[in-house]
Amino acid sequence: MAEPLPEDKNSGKVSFWRAVRIVAWAFVGLRDRSGHQQDMAQVKPVHVIVVGVLAALLLVLSLVWLVNTVLSA
């Protein structure tokens, strides 16, 4: 398991990158409960929401691009 990121004056940036990690684990679907609870205690909910929406948008756009590429070939 990865070490917790240090909390300092850049804790907003740390929280955002932790949110990216949380969303990535959620997309994969592999996460233990204790790690999830620890991360959620140290991250701002708005970061998780923003990262989740952006990740979903990126996933949809990449799938659309992939389908268009396959169909045009």
C-alpha cells in the first residue's frame, strides 16, 4: 500500500491528487474499505466530484474516438 501523501501548505494540491487516485481506484473497482475510509477523511468531496466528472467525460470521449476510428477503417 502506498504511503500517505504529506500534508503541508499545499494540502489542496495533495487533496486533489488523492481525489484522482480515489477516482482511478473506483473506475478499476478494486479498493479495500480501510484505505477508502482513510482517503475520504483526507480529501475534499468537491475534488472527488470534479475528478469523477472529468474522468467520466474522458472515458466517454475516448470510447467515441475509438468507435469512430474503428468504423472509419
